[in-house]
Amino acid sequence: MQELDQNGRLQAVAALGDPVRRSLYELLRHSPEPLSRDQLAGSAGIPRSTVAVQLERLVDSGVLSVEYHKRGGRSGPGSGRPAKLYHVVRPEVAASVPERAYDLAAGLMAAAIDKSDADGSPVREALSEVAFDTGRRLGAAAGTIEGMLAQTGYSPEPDGQGGYLLSNCPFHRLARSHTEVVCGLNGALLTGALQGCADSVHQVQPDPDGPYCCARIPRRSP
């Protein structure tokens, strides 16, 4: 299943804002098997024509998917047309404005605790190593530091000198309550990202007084 970007997540949340679509989504989310339009119309007490329109909106938003099966075990000529069935492909949908990456932070912290338990390293040291390795993978996947920053929710903006200001902190609430831990995680993640995308032109620079993020990505001095 392809991960939704921020716009995709917002569209999915918007699609589920309609009470009819949300009720259909909940029926499918709790069903052990895909359901047809007729089954959903009967269960929800909604006209089939209405169900058909709303289901297609959920498919377009990436929340549901469609498959076709012949029912009753019949196949071959005369067995009828395959039934169009719907099933949930995203059992959980969340979005925030501005974009946040709390799942990423939670995953890094959990992995750091596992590493600390396994090899006895201090938790903060383990967190720095895990964040660096994760940043390196994200940087390699994105190909450029600008791409990694955009994909992870930093909302990079040119600083006018060949570097980037980070106009959003993906870990905002955590950074406010656990500043030292989260800013350390953030620095290691960004440093790893630069290595992952083989960027020797930029560097990570602390920016504790910055209005959004505790770091920025300036161009290295010649």
C-alpha cells in the first residue's frame, strides 16, 4: 500500500468528514470480508444509488479499494458478472495542519529503547544512532536534502544563501515538552539525511532561537 502524502491524507480526512461516507467506511472497517454496494446499502439503510456515489468518493480518496469476485462458487459461461466489492485499505487516517511526524518520533524512541536494552548503551546515545541511521535512509530515498525535508514535514524554504530555513517542526509538541531530547533526535536525523543523499554542500546548524525548528540547513562556507 502506497503511503499518502500530506495532501492525500487531508483529502482522505475530508472524504471521511461526511457522515454517510464515514458510516460506510466503519461498516467496511469492521467487516471480515469485502462487501458489495447492495450489502452496504442494506446494512446502512441508505439508497443504493447514494451508496454507489459515496463509495466511489472513498475509493478516489485512497481510503477504499475495489475487487471483483463471482459469488456462489460459480465460474465460466453463464455464471454471471463478477460482483464489485469494496474493502478498507487504510484502517487509520490522520492528518494535521501544519504537518507533524509524531509517528516517526515514536518509532525512533521505541527503536532506541530496544537498542539500549539489547546492547546496554545509554538511551540517548541509542536514540542518536537510530535517528542518524533513519535519516540516512530517508535521505537516500529522497535523493536530495530538499526532498527529504519536504517529505518529512519540515517545509524547507530557501535562506537566500544556498541553504534552507525549516519553517515547520514535525515534532512540535514533543519539542516543547522535551526540548533537549527531541532537538538531539532532530539534529541526528538531519545529519544522517545529508549523508544519505551524499550532500557535502550543506550542513546542519543549531538554531535554538528560530521561530519554528531548532535547526537550519545552511550552505557550507567555501
